[in-house]
Amino acid sequence: MFKLKNVISIKDFDKKDIEYILNKAKKMEKIAESNEYSNDLKGKILGMMFYEPSTRTRLSFETSMKRLGGSCIGFVGIDASSVSKGENLADTSKMLESYSDAIVLRHSLEGVSKFISDIVDVPVINAGDGAGQHPTQTLLDLYTMKKELGKLKDFTVSLVGDLKYGRTVHSLAYALALFGINMNFVSPKELSMPDEILHDLEKNNISFNQTNDIKDILNNSDVLYVTRIQKERFPDVEEYSKIKGAYLIDKKLIEGKNLIVMHPLPRVDEISHDIDNTKYNTYFKQAFNGVPVRMAILNTLIKNKF
């Protein structure tokens, strides 16, 4: 059984929890593809609080809930809610708790999802908290790797780009460590993986390599997990300008290599469009995989609660 009442951080998961969700997601695929139908969550409502912009995460949660027969309410952006009138986060959360059976929250401040989960009595799902964590993205990333490589062991993942502010790679590093998967960290020195995460990996004897040069790891990568340099996370725009476009993954760079290219999206200029129609492109499959994985999460949390 899945023991978690909320999905706040991937650090709350053990291997069995992750495997439970991935196995359940596999059973949800035909429903996600509209080849089968489900009313498992008929009459249930998902409350969505998105204080930051979102496309894939928000739409895939909405799709997942509706594929299971449920419905969604909520808002995107401060201007679309009473926050613009001065209502505080706790009051907004308590209000949405009274209208819904689970809450999905995205916020610019790290730790907000944990705070909300302590004051409401419905399941809370962290859809990204600043530069902190993005656990449901990590679960769909693992699901994608397992589908594409046929396993979750004995391969190497290279995380490329913004490793300092990138919440997706923070969550993913911890999850890959649970499965003993080797990692390469490729970034400008200004955007290297936080020391706290490196320390945790070392403490658990997880093998990793750090470099600024992507060519160092191309022959030792089964997965290139590419992230954009996030302008919105930089306190100084000039610092962003110095390192934007630090890496460009194009067909010429990886041709002949035995790897797949993943990206949490949106991409800006870090993956060339000449990869889109090649065998390396896995990022669009990855985006679809968010639906069965989030269906599995919603189905599990809401059914366990009620």
C-alpha cells in the first residue's frame, strides 16, 4: 500500500512508494490515451492553486482528474484570486479545502506546500515550490526512463543546465539515488548542484561526476536530462545574461551516441529543433507521461483519504 497522505517532497518517498505509483500509472495508460474510460473519481473535485505560471503541470493534472471522472476548480496567478485583495495563503487554502477533495499547489516560495499540508485536512500535492522540489515531475521522469530503457537500474543520467535553481533536477537527483543510478552534473559553475544535495549523495555512496563541459559525458550517458537556464530565478538579470545559452543540444553533438534526450519543458534555446524528429527525442513522450502518472497519484491519494 502507498503510505503517504500528501505528495510534498520526493525525499518522503521510498523505493516501494515510487514503484507503487509507477506500476499503477502503467495500468492507467489506456485511460490516459482515451482507449478506456474510468469513473473512479466521479463526484470528486480537485482544487488547483497556481500562484506561478504553468502549462504542462496544470493541464496534465486537469486532464488526469477528468479522465478519472472527476472535476477541477481553482485559479492561475494572483490576479485571478482574492490574494489580489489581500487574502493570505492560509485562508485561501482553508477556503479551497472546503470545496475540494485534494489540493494541487504551485508557489514561488520553497516549503509552502508543506505549510499548507499541515493546516488542511485533504491531500496536498506540491506542483513546484520555487527552487525547491517538483515531486510529480520526478515520478513521470522515472516512469519515462523505465519505459524507454526497460529498467530503473544500471544506467547513467546526465543532468544538464540550471542545477542550482532547477527544482526538477533537485527532486530527480534524490529519486535516482534511491535506485543507485549514476549521475553526471553538467552546469556553469554559477549554477552547480547545491552542496546540500551533493553531501546527501556522498553520504549514501551514490556515484556522480561534475563538469562544465558537456562533451566530457556524452560517451557515458544513457539519458541527457536537459533544463533551461531559468531567468525568473535569478536575483540579478545581468548574471543571467552572462550564462544564458550555455549549452545547446543539437543533432550534430549527439549523433551516433546511444542515449535519449529528456527535458521537463518548456525549452527555450537549449535543445535544437533538429532533434525533434530523431530517435533521441523523448521530451514529448515525457510530457504525455505526466497524465497516467498524475492519474495514479490522484486516484491513490483521494481514494486512500475517503
